[in-house]
Amino acid sequence: MTLNALMLMLVLLSVVAFYLGRNRINARVSAIASATASTGVSAPRLSSLPLYYGLLTSLWCLLPATLVLLLWSLADDYVISALLRASLPAAQQQLPESELNLLLSAAQNLAAGQGLFGHQQPEVVALAEQIKTYTGINRLAKTVLVLVLAISAAVLVWAKISPRLNARRDVEKLFQWAVLASASIAIFITIGIVFSVVIESLRFFAKVPLLDFLFGLHWSPQTALYEDQVGSSGSFGAVPLFAGTLLVSAVAMLVAVPTGLMAAIYLSEYASPRARNIVKPMLEVLAGIPTVVYGFFAALTVAPVVSKLFTGLGLDVSSESALAAGFVMGIMIIPFVSSLSDDVITAVPKSLRQGALALGATPSETIKSVVIPAALPGIVGGILLAVSRAIGETMIVVMAAGLAANLTLNPLESVTTVTVQIVTLLVGDQEFDSAKTLAAFALGLALFFITLSLNFFALHIVKKYREHYE
């Protein structure tokens, strides 16, 4: 039975278990009521609603079996591969690792139906037959174990159902454990991402010194594949990438923060309900436009306008500039600032505004001295989200700012960013053993620390300037 069919079977069994559990408690209550009717003794009251008895039976039928199924599905490929390697003849086991992996890959493709048995080498055909045998045994064992576990757990809970069983408490505990597991999954995924990036980055720093990467002024990751190859300098100085990232992000924030914050203040403090209902959805539409559309807009409309404008002023302007990319990126992230700032400003208690106005403050003074300090944490959070979005943007920079790793603070020149270079380094068939490819992980690690530093800086600003109200 396939994984999808087995999951569907578990869902159906859990539905059946729900009705059996609910009917079980109703039958027990009816039987006890009939037995006590003649004696005049009142029947015991249920500690929970019948719904919870059904849910308890259903969850015990579904959750343990699903957990075993997921763990088994994650491990079965490794187990089958280990069994195949152990069953190989001694001559094949002594093959180089690359040839052995190629042989196993060909056998797996053949077993999956990607090839004809009559046109393959005998050893590949034999391995494909073994893979089919192991796969069939694995599916049968997995199906039997999961179904037996689901039915056994449901039967055990069904047998324990009685009016004294506090099913609601047990169901709530299961939901608490489910919520805790969901939160733990997010934490473990984050830890896994960090460890994977760190491990690959350490491999890169074993080839390229850390100081050369952090403080080098030239970026040219084209490493040589053989000796005396021309045009492969292999320079991994990331300072031009960091400078380009900060330059484009700074231009974007100069556009997005004032515009978004002023729009939020207007929507929350000055706009009529009708105007708010029209303007706010129109602003939020900007967040739903694909970034490639912004890239076309930046490359075909904004960049020529910027070039003509500053050329007319006698300045040298590149056809692809950080100013054009940053300006369009700022337009894209305006909704991140305006929507979040609008929500937190609207959430400020009206009593604070009324108190300031009662003391003689004007509406603008109330906004500046009372509302904004009270909403500062949320505003900083929105700005931080916008900064993170700007740092992580790729498509607009590729189309409007170019790929040249120039070390400059002139927004009229072509630059590139960290995320653009990560994409460039990982495009196509890459060997994950070269410094060129491993440089993408080092850039990702540096970007992670930059974002983490922004978080700490934002927390410091919030703690320093936050207003506390009783």
C-alpha cells in the first residue's frame, strides 16, 4: 500500500473510531440508566460530553500510527540502501564510492520503471530486482504494523470508556502535546537550517581564510578547474556584496519607511472610514504583485528615467543602478511598513489620545508625543520586517541593479547583493566540493548574522525608547 493510500486508510479508521467511541459511551450510559431505574438510584453523570469520548478514541487511533508511519517513511530508504550495499558481492563492494553510487542509482532508476530490463547490465538488473523485493517487503511490513497499531490503540481506548473516564481532560492534554510538537518542529527546523549552513560554511573556510572572505575587496568566485586555467581568479572578498546589499536596502528603506509610516498615520488618525476602506486595500495590493513584475518595472521604466534625469544633471549613471532597484524595492515593501504600523497605531488606547487632547495638545502633538511612542515597538517590528524583506530580495536586483560586484556607495552605479550571488553560485549542475559553490553557504551564514544583528539592534531601540503606561 502506498503512503497516500495508507494515510487515507488511517483517516478513515479514525473516523470509524470516533463514532465507535461516542456510541460506546452512549450505550454504557443507557445500560446503567436501565439498571438503576428499578432501584431508584440515579445514574452516574458523565464527566465529559460524548463528543470527547469519540475524539479520544479517534486521536489514539490516528496519532501513534501516523507518527510511526512518518518515522518509518523517513528511514526506509536508508535501510534499503544499507541492505543493498551489504548484499553486494565483494568485488562490487570494493569499487570506488562514485562508481558504487552510480551503480545503485542506475538500479534504483530501473526499479522505478525508468528504463528497460533487457538493455541494462546484468548486475544492474539483479540490483533492481533486489530493490523491488526489498520495497515490497518494506511496504507490506509498514502497512501491517501501522494498521495493527491504529486498530490496537483504538480498541484499548474503546474498552476503557466509562462515565468516570475524564475524556475531555485527556483530549486537551493530547492537543497540548500536539501544539508543543508543532512549536518544537519549528525550533528544530531552524536549528537544522543553521547547522547545515554552518557545516558547509566551515568547509568553505577550510579552503578560503575567514579574514579574506570578510575583509576582501574583490569578488570573483570563478575557481580554476585545472592548473594554468585563464580567467579564474578565485577571489572571495565579500565586502562588495555586503556594501551592495546595504546600499540597495538603504535606498529602499528611505522610500518605504517615511511613505509607509505617513500612510499609516493618515489611515489611523485622519482618514474617514470610507477613505480608509478604499486606501488600505489599495496599498496592500502592492504586497501581492510578483517581484518579477517589479523587476520589469524597474528595468524598463524606472532605470531609464533615472538615467535621463541624472545624465541631464551632468552625472554619470549606469544603465543598471542601485537607485533604480532600491526605489522600486521601496515601493514593494511600503505595505509591510504601512499595514503593520497602522494596526499598532490603531491599537493604542483611545484614553491616551483623549487625555492628551484634554490637556490642550493638538492632534499632531498627540500623535508625535503620545501615539507614536506607545506604538513604537510595533512600528519598529514592521520596519524590521521590511528591512529583512529588502535584504532578501533577489529578482529586482538582478533585473535593475545587475550582477557586477562593485565596491561603491554611489547609488548611480551598478551593484550586486548577497542573495543575488547565492542564486548565481547555485544555478545549474554544481559540484558541492568546490570553493565556488560552498561560498553560497558562507554568504548565507553572513546574511543570517546580519539579520540577527538587526533583530538585536531593534530590541535595543525598543527597550531604550519605549513608553510605559499604567
